[in-house]
Amino acid sequence: MRVLSWLVVSGMVYRHLGSEAFALVGLVRLTIGVLNYTSLGLLPSMIHYINVFRRRDAAAGAMRVIPLEGPALIPYADAKPEPAMQRVNNSLREIYANGLCVAAITVVVGLCITVVYASHADAWLRVDFSVSQEAAGLVLMMGLGTLCRLASDAAGAVLQAEERIIRDNAMIALAEVLWVVLVILVLRSGTRHWGFSVGNAFFWSGFLLLLARSVFADRRTRMPSFIFKHVHWRTTWMLIKFGAFVTLAQLADYLYAPTDVILISRLIDAKTVAVYWPAVQIDGGLLLLVGAIASVLLPRSAMAHASGEVKTLRDYYVRGTLASVGILSFAGAAVYVAAPVFFKLWFGDSMPATRAILPLVLVHTVVGGSSAVGRSILLGMGKVRAFTAAVLIAGAVNVVLSFVFVRYFGLGLRGIILGTIVAVVGRCAIWMPWYVMRQLRRAVGVAEEDLIEVEVPPMM
């Protein structure tokens, strides 16, 4: 729905306002995405620690000792242990309250970035055409809408960890539909300041998503109005530290296609970028097919790991990976066969040069996409440091090999793609299966505290 909403909104802007407005919306969309990194990986971090804290509480309940002192033995029922549901609620409240603190910090940082960006939008975007006066309003409201969506991840993590994944995704999808509807109403109304109005529609859809997710999360946690008693800075720091590694791994994406584009323009020529970029767009589109599997398996993997269900984790990884490979292989073959017609409809040209490199691009699409499930398994198990290190190393290898293949072997654009294939095969086809299966084997029969990579605070 996120992809479709952007397609519909872009098409509506182009039809009603022209190519310059379309270009401005595209520029803002690409540049405002930097705010996503201010979230500090809050969603996977909270999902992981909600399940870790549950396991801590379960272990504490299982090890509850009843003293044998006194005139008679005290029946266990008379000891009045803390109810299990109350312990779970306390864990949810603790992580949720600290997650809200992290969200507040990231929103403040993101708001500062948004205000600075909006105040210099004309200069930074270099929009010297007729719609330049709309840039500031569009950037400001799109930034606020993005921050609302990021802040809602704290509540979304609670819903997903509580196995309300369908409900959470439904709210996200409805927010995107609402944005499209509001944009259509705005454009048909013929408003003068369309940039602010389109951005305002994005803001309200994000704000309502934040409100809806928060209402459902509050019901699950029964969070009291005074939440600061559940805030513990040690827990907040753990969420930030875990999320920082996730964010660092996400930043490594710039070592692939964006860096490859720079290498192409510097080592080959700028015209070759036009050959490479359509294939990269196809790569990104195909990866959406397996993103859903990985998204669902993240909270489920965290729950299975916290419960010590190693066989379930192994089944998730093996079946999810095989399904991802099968889906991408079938879709890749279909795209390759339909490429002449597809490019003709898309660009008005069959793009023979792009079709010549498309098979190589599809190779690293299939191999790289197969690792999406492994990523969810590792993050659910808390193995964020190893995952981040592997992603950074593979990204660096891609840059070095691509440079070497072009500069010293004269392979041109194929050298760029071969560098990516080698890096992706090394990380996704060799390291990922070995490391995941190694961690699953180690988890069998290991003591509870050894299953958790990060330090867990005692019960508050």
C-alpha cells in the first residue's frame, strides 16, 4: 500500500499540476527519507526486548522459592505470587514506556532536521522552476507526517509482539489509503498552496495512524496516565543501543546501489547510469515480494527464541528462505521474459542495454532477497552485532571489488554488478546460512542466560 499510494499520488500530481510539481514531490520523497534513520531501529529493538523481558519474568516465576521457616509449611497457594498476566503487563509497560521515551527523543531530533531542511528547501533542492515556492511547505508537512509514522512504531511494536500483526498492518494500509483520498480531495479543490496541502494530507494520515496504534497499544498494556514510573534509563539505553546497530546496518545500503551509481558516473560515464538505474528499480520492486515474509517472521522469531523453541526457529528459517528463493526465482524469470514489453510500456523503449545486464542483476536480487528471513531470525534472537558487522563488511567488499573490476579489469558496467554479486553471495548465500544454523545448534540445551546476547536488567 505504501508503494501504491506513492504511485497514485505521483500520478495525480503529474496529471493535475504538471511535470515540475511531479519532480518536486519526487525530490522531497527521496530526501525526506533520511528521517527514517532517526528512528534508531525502534520497532525491532522493542519487539526483541519485549520477549526477552517476558522470558526473564517467566524464569523469575519458575524459580520462586517459598521459605520453610515457621511452625508449619506454607502452602504455595498462600504465598500469593504475582499473577502471570500482571507480570506480562508489567513487562509490556516497561518496554512500551521506555520505547515512548526513545520515540520522543527521535522525534525531537527529526523535528530539528525537518525545520532546518524546510527553511533551506529552495537552496538545497535547487528548485529554480515555477513551483519553488511550494518546496518549504511540502518539506515541512511531509517531514511531520514521517515523524508521526516513526513515532507510532513504539505502539506498533507492542501490537506485533502481542500477535496483532494483521491489525497493525491493516492500520498502516488504511493510513496510506487515507493519504491518497485526502490528496485527491486537495487537488480537486484547486487550492493555491498545493505543496503545503499535499504535505498536510500526509501529516494527517500519519497522525491518525499514530493515534490508532497508540489506542490499541494502550489497551494491551493498560498503561496508566502517569507512565514515568515505568521509565528506567538503563532499559532506554538498551533499546537505543540495539536500535543503533540496526540503523547502522540500514545505512550500509548506501554502499550498494547509491555508491554503485557514483562509481559508474566517475569510472564509466553518466549515460551508463540510465542503463543501470531501471534494473535497480526492478531489483527493489522484486524485493518487496519477500519483505512481507520477513516482516511477519520478526516478531514470531523473537517469541520463539524467548520460549526456547529452537525447532520452530529452524523451521521458520529453512521454510522462509526456501519460499523466498522460490518466489524471487519465479518472479525474476517472469520479469526477464516480459522485459521487452515491460520496458516499452514503462519508458517507450525496449531498453536493449538494460536487458543485457538484467540477468546479472536478477542473480543478486534472488540471492540477496533470500537473506531477508535470516535477518529477521537474527534480529529476533538478538544477534544484532554480528548481523551489522556482516552487512558493513559486505558493503565495503562491494565497493572495493566494483572499483577493481572496472578500473583494473576493464569490465565496465558488468564489473559493477559482479562486485555486488560477489559481496551478496558471500554474505547471503555463505555466511548467513552458516551463522544462523550455528546459532540454532548452540541454542539447543544451552542455559537460558546464554541464549541472550545482550545484558538484561533484573526485574524492576
